[in-house]
Amino acid sequence: MTSAFKRNREVRDAHRRAQRQAQDEADARESAEVAKEAAAEARESAENFALRLVNQFERLREERQEQLAAPEPLTAPKPVSRTDVPYGIELSAQWAWRLLVIVAAGYLIVRALGFLSIVVVPVVIALLIAALVSPVVNGLARIGMKRSISALFVVIGVLGAVIAMLSFAGTQVANGFSDLAGQTVKALDEIRDWLINGPFHASETQIDTWLNTVQTTLEDWAASYAANPFSRVSEVGGVALDVFAGLFIVLFSTYFFCAEGERIWGWLVRLAPRAARSRMDSSGRVAWVSLTQFTRATVIVAAVDAVGIMVIAAALQVPFVAAIGVLVFLSSFVPLIGATVAGAVAVLVALVSQGPVTALLMLGGVILVQQLEAHGLQPFLLGRWVRVHPLGVILAVATGIVLGGVAGALVAVPLVAALNAVATHLTAAPAAGAVPASTQAAAPASPPPPPVNGPTSPPPSSPGAGSA
């Protein structure tokens, strides 16, 4: 039993020794792996340190080479000239030659328009008439009438209204001309007596000298016409032919503007470069709206002037009341100058027919009507619709008179109003082709796709499409 106990103990001791040996071997292997990992980390650390050292060395070498290299100039070398022109003079010269080119181009355009005035002026007048009557054409077209027929009816109606006014005024003048001639002689005698006995104390010799001078001038003028009657007849015939041709162009242009304004504008838009068609289309819409508003305001102002002066003339029992009203209405389309000339004619008729007191009263009435129109009606209508400063109106009329006479004064203000509207639209438009809210009723915000045979962008609210 003792021997068995010993054997068991030896077996347990041997087993313990085997476990300790296995544990020692496992510890040795783990220590070897830890040592191996430490060696790998040390090797990697050494490699990283060497790599950083090499990179730093490379950067130092590059910096050294950049320092040793020659510095490059920041700007291109400026060519050396014999004279160094100051910057202000150089900039002024650049602006100067550009302005000269613009002025030269404008001068050539004005000369070309002046050379073709027999065509340009009737077309502009037709455009103004079309802007005025286009709502009527649109209304007739909306109730089912063909646009060509409605345009024809409107043009005939406008022509008939003008002929009726002129015929009525001419009939009144013809009926009272004999009485006016006798009153003129009587008025001249009164003026002669007033010059002699009035504050001027003119002598009869001075008055006779003045009358002889006027008579001599008239006789010389008549003699010059009688010296070459064929040339005078040809001149009168040329003027009559020009007037007839202008009237013909006005009538036909007005009809086609009202009937086919969209097609005409579409063709004009297609002439522009593709990138500029959208802005040209929107600018045309804005210009047409401004032109329409100007013509409406001008007609209202002219009607108020004519009615006011006719009422005053009728109250003072001045003859030719209807003729004076027609003259004032037609002349009011020329801003500033037309109303003044018509008022002067009314005062002269009052002077000849009723005497200086009535003429003074008539002058006061004309001034009162014009002041009410200038300070009340025009700022309310033209200021709200057209938005052109009074100074701009004066300068435009003066420039139009210098360049084109009465025709230039007639078209100057609507042209300035349209240009002002287009410039405001182009400078304020957020994107190409954008149309202001005031014209969205007449023009879509973006043009629809181009038709197969139509324009590449929609026409504006042109003479064939009405206004906003």
C-alpha cells in the first residue's frame, strides 16, 4: 500500500512537472512574440524617423534652391517709350475717341433720317396714330370681327373725323372771312390811332415808313414769284406731291400697323442676333406701352386745351370758335410750341374782331388754360404714365426743332419717352428677356417656342396687339 501511494505521488509530481514545463514553454513563446512585436515597432519607428528626416532634408534643399534662384518679375515689363503719358490723359483719350465714334454714328443716322424724312415722318405719325387707336382695333377683334376689317374701319373713321373737323373749321372761316376782312381794316385803323395818340406818340411819317416797308417787302416777294412762275408752280406742285405721298404713307402704314403689327414686329426681332432677341422683344414691348400711354395723355391734354380755349372764346364772342378749337387741338400735339402758337392765333383773332380789351381778356384766358394744363393735367398724366422730366421735354423739343423742324418737335418727346422706358427696363431687368410687371398683361414673362414659319420670339404689344 505504501508502494502504491508512492507511485501515485510520483505520477502527480510528474504531471505537475509536465504542466510547469508546458507553462514555461508557453510563457517563453509569448515572451518571444512580445519581443518580436517590440522589435517590429522599433523597426517601424526607425523607418518613420528616417523618412521624416529625408523629407525634411528635401524641403530644406528645395527652399535653398528657391532662395538661390533669380526672382521672377511680378508684372510684365512695360515697354519704354520716349514720353510717359499720365494715366488720366490716357483714359480721357480712350473715352474721347469712343465718344467721337458714337457722335459720328448718331450724326450719320440723323442725316440719313433727314434725307428720308418724306418717308420717316409719315411712318412715325402712323405709329403714333396706331398706338392711339389700337385699343379700338383690339376691341373690334375681340367681338368677332376680322382684324384686317376692324383696322380698315378704324383708319377710315380716323380719316373721316379729321376731314370733318377741318371741313367744319374751314366752312366757318369761309363764311366769316368777309366780315373778318372788314374788321381787320377797322382794327388796323384803331391800331394806327393808338400808336399816334397812345403812349408811343409815333408820328404819321414813322407809321407810313413802316407801312411802306411792309408793302415793299410784300411787293418784292410777289415780284420774285411772278418773275419765274414755272419754278414757283413746280415748287407748289412738289410740295403738294410730298403732302399727298405723306398722307398715302400715313394711311397705309397705320392700316398695316393695326392689322399686322405682330408679324411686322416678329420680322424685326428675327433680324437681331439670337442672343439679343429676348431683350429686344421685351424692350419693344416696354417702348410700345410707353408710346401708347404718351399718345393717350397727349390726346386728353389737347382736348382739354381746345375745349377750355373754345369756352373762353365763346364767352368773349370771338368769331371762329370751332376753327380755334380745331387749331388748338391739332397744334397741342407739338409740346410747348404748338399750344403757344394756337393761343397767339386766338388772341390775334380777338384783337382784330373785338379790340385790344377783348384780346387782353383772351390772352389771360389762354394763359390760365395753359397754366392749369401745364401744372395740373400734364404732371398728373405724363408724369405718371410717361415719367419724363419737364427739363427733358424742353430739351427734347428744342433738339427736335433744330434737327427736324416742326416734324422733329412732334416726334422728339415720344421718342425720348420710349428711350427712357427702354433704358429703365434694361438697367432694372433681373434677367435677359424679363418684362416688368406693368407689361405682363401684354407680354408673357418668357417667350414661347418659335413657330415653324413665325418669329423666333413673340412680338410686343405692337400696333397689332394693343397695349397693357
